[in-house]
Amino acid sequence: MLSNISRISALTIALCVSACTHLAKTPEGTPDGPLGTPGLGEGRVGKLFDCFATLQRKSPESLYWVSPLKEAEGYYVTTQFQHLPVRMYSGHEIIIFSKELAAYYWMPGAEHDATGSVPQGFYRVEAELPEPGRTVRLRLDKRHPSAFVLEGQGAEPEGTVQRILPRKLLEWIINEELHELAHDSLNFQLQALRSGLPREQVASVMDDGSVASSCRNISPRLDTAVGLLEDALAAPGTTVTR
């Protein structure tokens, strides 16, 4: 994943040197890479993870491709990618991450820049966590071109297991991916309200205020999503019990 992203970053830097030399420093909130989310500053990254984790816990169906690791508390695995610069790696790699650490993993057959061949089929892998000395076993099914489906976790009595190793993921990439996950989940709730599904089902995700508290004041985009969701919940016909 890194080499292609690095080339994009290098091109971005070159363009900035030639056209933006009047800037004294990089504007606050700009990640070390292209296409950063405005307003997503370093001080908000921990809160961003908490926002994601709250949404995943309260509404796992809204982030069905992200799962907590049963044998490694605090870690998650995502089997497809949402942030535009890394979408091309879906179907070639997975990401395992926690609040402090993140790594990407080439699935068997993958190579640099989403090349190589990762055929559709069933994969049993043992993934070394970003912290050395710990591993988890995953069973993944690639039955679509650009996504894996997590079918199970833990050891199996039979079947060949392939070892996959962590490759350090740049912080700006995991931060942007977390931002997309949070926005996707919030938007899922809003779409559910607007599609006529039982409003109480969505209200139950928001009723204790933890989603709004976790996800507000991270970025203007998430603030807007939270605000739109609260507006829809406050509309006539919705009762939220606190």
C-alpha cells in the first residue's frame, strides 16, 4: 500500500514547493498525505477512534465489514476500505487497528500497489498483530472482487493456515479511514430514518447521547452528519427517551 501512496504524496509535495512556497507552514489539520479532511487535527484523533468504537458497538450492522477481534481486545479488522486513495487495495489487503496502532496486511498473492493475484476463495490466515509477539487467526472469504468477508475467528482443527505480517500504516491513512467509517455509520442512521424504517430503532442508537458526545467536534463533516441526524430525530413523530 505504501509505495503508491508515497508517490502521490511526493507529487503533492512537489506541486506545493513550486506553487505554494509563500506558505510558512502546513495548515493545521492537513495530514501527511493528499486529500486530507479539513478540520481533522491531530488533537482530535483519539476522539475520532472513540466515535468510531461507539458507533460500531451500538450499531454494528452499519459497519458490517469491520469487526472487533475476539482474541485481542481493543483491536478491529476491516475487510474493505472506504477512503478514496486506498479503495484500490480492497480485495488485496486487510487492516487491523487499535486506538494506538494500525497495520495493513497483504493477503496471499498480493503485491505492491494492489498488484499480484488474490483469487476469489477461502483463506485461513494467522495475522501477527502490530504489537510483536501476538497473533490472531481469521477465516476470510473473498467471494467478491474488492472485498473479503470475515467468516470466523480463532483456531480450527483442520486446514492450511498462511501467516501474514503487519506492514506499518501511515497515521493519516488510518485517521482518514476512521473518519469515513464514522461518517458512513452516521449516514446509515439518517438514511434509515428517511426510508421509513421504525424510528425507534434508530432513536435507540442515539438515546443515551453517547454517539453525539463521541462524534461531535471532530470535523465539520461529522458535525454536519450528527446535526442532520439529530434534526431528523427531533422531527414530529419521533420520541427519544433519555
